[in-house]
Amino acid sequence: MSKGRNQHIVPHNGSWAVRGAGNSKVTSTHGTQAEAIDAARTSAQNQQSEMFIHGRNGQIRERNTYGNDPHPPKG
């Protein structure tokens, strides 16, 4: 589905970071998760990709698709 690189919001050295899927380096770091989400959302919308929000434990807790979703939710 994605045209661009999926964006992940991950804990990083006591703050939050945005990391493109497959990248070893972070794209940007932020003081709060909300700030990181805003930055990742903008990138995901521009790239028509997905955004994955990880919790402090590293597990994905939410995901959002921006662009043409081949399997949109019903209802």
C-alpha cells in the first residue's frame, strides 16, 4: 500500500523519536510522544504511508494509514 517509507514513533534515550522503517538512524527526536506523532503524521501524509506508534515497551499500540488503504475498516 505504501508509496513512501512507513514512520515509527519509538522511545529514544529518554525522549521520543521518529524513525523511517528500515532506517538505523532516527529522522527526528522530540520531548514528548505527542510532538513525535505530529511530525510522523506529516511525513506519513506526504509520503502516503503508514504511521506506527510504539509504547514505552516498544510494542506497537496504534497504527494509522495515510493514502489509499486497500483494506479500509467497515462502518
